[in-house]
Amino acid sequence: MPFYQRINTKTKCGKRTARRLMRLKDALSVIPTKTVDERLLLATWNIRDFDKPAYGERSDEAIYYIAEIISRFDIVAVQEVYKDLKGLNRVLKVLGGYWKYIITDMAGDGRGNKERMTFLYDSRKVSFGGLAGELVLPEVKIKENGKSKVVPAEQVWRTPFICGFKAGWSRFMLASVHILWGGGKAEPANRVEEINAVAEFLRKRTEDDTAWSRNLILLGDFNIFSTEDETFKRLTNHGFTVPDKLKEFASNAARNRHYDQIAFRVQPDRLDQTGECGVFDFYEHVFTADDESLYISDMGPAYLKNSKGKPRTTAQKRTYYKTNWRTHQMSDHLPMWVELKIDYSARYLERKLSGGV
């Protein structure tokens, strides 16, 4: 459970934070209760520019809300963590010492946007298995002047991060991705190719006898518009499956895009899905559409005037609050989650009694 000692309820903001946290805790009850060793709650969340100074430091209020949401899961893949880790460390102070993280080094200043890939996990339930690596695509063969030669592969813009974990009776790998945006089109060739290259590489990896585990979950921000698009098919073409129920949920703040995905290549009786999954829309409970007037002073001059110094209309102010300011407090993505079974003790005993072990 998160720690709230630093909330000062004698202030207007502190009182609002405490009340909204109570509302948020009630709303999060739609997610199954965490267990000691029976089931695992896994989530992926792109937390927008977390916490890039160009957009201003997140408020303490937002940090508490983010921590409260993360605390409801056992392990969370987080994308867009900024290089200095300031925002991440603020969240960890609220979560408490049993929450641990594994991160990549900072990506480049250009295509990588100075981001890190991160796995946050509750160490009372999940343990790091020792495997950690940034995915590097292998060399490829091409023909040049009628001759074959090997050349370096075009790498993914933001290097995917793969780690091994253990929980209960299960041992599994998680691979977190943040696929390139590629403009506002649904199926740009470079996005399709990135997803295809990653899915193909990881499929081959799980088929290799030297793989740390044969159980792999590929998750993160794929920038997939629709599950009918070629971008999504490049996942399923390589044997990854997405729960049918999860396909129904759009994961962006506007709830009209299927950007985030949790896809599986796992062995039977090793990481079964319970059927519980979803996307949690925190904007129904905090920083709501009706809360605009509460944050006018927090938004500052940019709320009143655009970048050219011209006064914003009422509609423009509302748009600024909904699509810019509050998404840099929380995110423009919603956390996607799934519940998995990790207790196979009864099945093991049954096989042992039947002589199968």
C-alpha cells in the first residue's frame, strides 16, 4: 500500500488529494485483489514524458495518483521514463521500499527521446530472475551486385527491454516496447516493420533451447490504431496471442486507439490467464473533464494564451486542459492489465501421484 504521510490536508490541494485518493481507491476495486501467491497482476503503462522538465514537474497530487494506480498491480512495464529518473523516484517514495525497479540506460537524444524502459515490481511477490538485456536485432543478408553479403540490421528506434522474472510457480520473460509513432497514419511502413522485426526475433528466441524461459509476454506501447490493422497482425502472424477480451479495450486517453497491447507466447500450465483484464480510465475519477476550473492557477499563462501570445477561447482552454496539461500530469495512455495464474501446486501433485513427474 502507498504511504501518505506527506499529504498536508490543511491545504486546499492536500485535502483534494486525500479525497480523490479515496475515490480512486474505490474505483480501483474493479481490479482483482492482489494475492500472496495464487495470481499475478501484470500491467503496462506509457506515462507521458515521465518526468521531462520541458513540460514542468508533475504535481505531488499527480504523483500520489500514479503511485496509487501502480500499487494495485504486482509488476508494471513503464514506458517513457525520462533520463534523470526524478519522477520515477518520487513515485517509489510513495510506494515504499518493497517496490523495486530495473531500467535500461538512457536512449539517444534523437529517435530515443532520452527515454528509459522500466519494470516496476512488488518484491514481496515477484523476484528478478537474473536475465536483463536490450534487444539488438541480428545481422541480415542482402544481395548487392548479384552477391550476398551480411549487413547490420536497422535497429528499433527505442530499444526493447527484456527481463526474466519469477512469481509463484511461474518463470517468465517480459519484453517491453515503445514502437515508433511514424506520423498520424494507422499503418506506416516503418511502424509495421518495427513490430514485425521485434515479434519475429522474439518468436525465434522462445523456440531456442537456450532461452532463459519458453514463456514470453510482449507488452508496451505499439502505437497500434486498431486490432484490424496490419500492425496488429504482425504480432499474431508470429504466434503471439492477445486475450479476446483485451482486444476490446482502447488504451489512449481518448479511448479510440489500441496503442498498448499485452501479447503472449507461453507454454500450457505455466502462465494461464484467469480471464480478468482491462484498461483503467483514471480520468473518470481524477483530473476529470469537469475539474478544469480547479487547476487554472496550476496551468499558468499557457492556459490563457497560446504559444503566439494570443488569448485562448473557452473551447481552446478546455482542449489545452484535457489534451495537454492533464496528460502531462497523468498520461495520454491508460494502464492496461491482465491477471495470470501462477499457482500450479495442485496440478503438480496430481501429476506426481499419477507417476508423471
